[in-house]
Amino acid sequence: MKIRIMFFALSLMSVALKSMDHIESAVDYLSDNPTLPVVLEQLQLQGDTKYFGQNIRALSCVNKRYNEFFSDDKRRKSIIQAMEEKQPFHTNAVTLATELKFSSIAQQLNHFAEIIKDGAKEFTQEDKEKLDLFYVNAKTTYSDYLLNYLIIDAARGHDIQSKKLDYILAAGLAKDASLYSGIHTCIEIRSDRLTPNKDKIGYLRVIEQLIAHMSHIDYRYSIVNFTLLMKSVVAADEEVTRLLLHKGANPKLYRMNFLCENDDDAEFIWQQKNMLYAEIEESNEEEDLHNAFYYAAFKDKDMLKKLITFVRKEREKTLKYSE
């Protein structure tokens, strides 16, 4: 038994020593600059995130300074968010918190997931004090945001779920990524021919509520994703299209029609942040660059005409208000 313990300790030491070079400089820097942007920047430069969880656990076991550094829950949340950013298509907050052995965060995530999914439970005062941007905008899979469960139930008319959603939005706890995901899902459900008309009204009400709280209406995950305006015109959803244009959605933003064949392609596309809000003209002839006008025409000519009409009306309103 003693031999096994010694072998385990030596293994930890070996991993820690191999990790020291690229982790130590990050810890030195982050100790004085613990903000999320800095964490993101440093972790992306300091080695492969695939081994990061193993490395920080090993370092924490052999070095008191590292143990104290990685024991802070705020910093742990930043680490999880940094790793999600590094591997956006392969992981989520719940899985990372569990794999990294961040037990308090994992328990809290599961607690809020249970409350948000349960239409009979309300937030207690203690819940409201602990609820923050991290927990509200957590993903339960690589693509499903926890907030989506609340949004769908609220759209279906569940009073308690609606109250919880109202609280989260009023408190400013919903990020654009979560709101984008929720609106995207609601548009899809509204476009389903099996969705009853009375339910479509509920989804439209919630979409309007979510749009009002988006800080950037043209937000999307990457250049290969639809903007919400593109999604609404493809779904031929006139009501949502008008709401988005009224909020200021740009119909000239383009989407790169790019198929990711491997992880390197996916990471390259994910990093093209400067391309997210680039424009093209309606007359664009590039096959791989498509904007809302293109998708409206692809849907049918009537939708293109309606989109052009909606855009002109919004421009007229803008000019009128600016005079």
C-alpha cells in the first residue's frame, strides 16, 4: 500500500514538474490580474487545455501557493469559462466543473439546473444571492444553455418559470450567447407546422422580451452561424423579422458557408471575431458569403420583397427621428 502511495506521489510530482514551465508564468501574472479577459489570454498561451485540469490538480497537491490560487471559486469559474472558450464545440461548464474536481461549483450548477428545469420551484433569497452570470449562462451540453429550459417553459405559459425568467432578465444576468440560443430555439419552434397558433403567440412574446435585453442584436457564435435575422427570414417569420430590424439588426452582415472538417478548422472559425459584424452588399456574388437578403431570396421572392420593405420602413423611421 505504501509503495502505491509513493508511486502516486511521484507521478503527481512528475506531472507537476512538466507543467511548471507553462503554468507558473500564468499563475504569476494572474495573481495580480485575476480578471476573465486576462485569464482567457493567459490560458490560451500557456499550453494545451486538454491537460490543464490534470496539471492544476497535480500542482495544487504539491505546492501550497498553487493550491490557494486554484481554490478560489471566482478564479475557478474563470478557468472553466476559459476552457469553454478554448474548446467551444466539445465541452460545457457542468462537465468541466466535474472533471476539474471543482465540487462546490459542480454542486451549485446542478442545484440551479434542478430549479430552472422544475416549474414548481422558485428562487429562494439565498439562490438569488448566489445566482450570477456564470450559473445563469452555463451550458449543460456543448450547445445547450441552461437558460433555454426556462425560456421554453415561459413561452408555454408557465407562471413560475415566467417569474424566474423575468427576474434573471431584470437583474441583467443573461448574456447575449444565452439570449441568442433561446431566440434561435423559439424561432425554430414557431416555424414548426405542428406548433399550435396559440403557442406561437407565446413564443413571439418571449422572443420580444429576449430581444429587448440583447446588448448586440447581431450577436452569433461565429462567422459560420446565422444571425438571428438570417434565421427569421429562412423561417419566413415576418413578426420576428420586424422585431429584429426594429432593434437594429443589420441585413448586410454575411455568413461564411464553411464546413468544418476537423478541430483545427473549427478553432480557426471560432477565432474570427473581427469578422462577425462584417458587411456585404445585396449584390454580392461570392458563393460562400451570404447575407440576410440572400437567405430571404433563397426562401422565396415574397420573403425578399417583405424584407426589403421592412428594412426601408426602419430606415425611414431612423431618418425621421434624427431630423
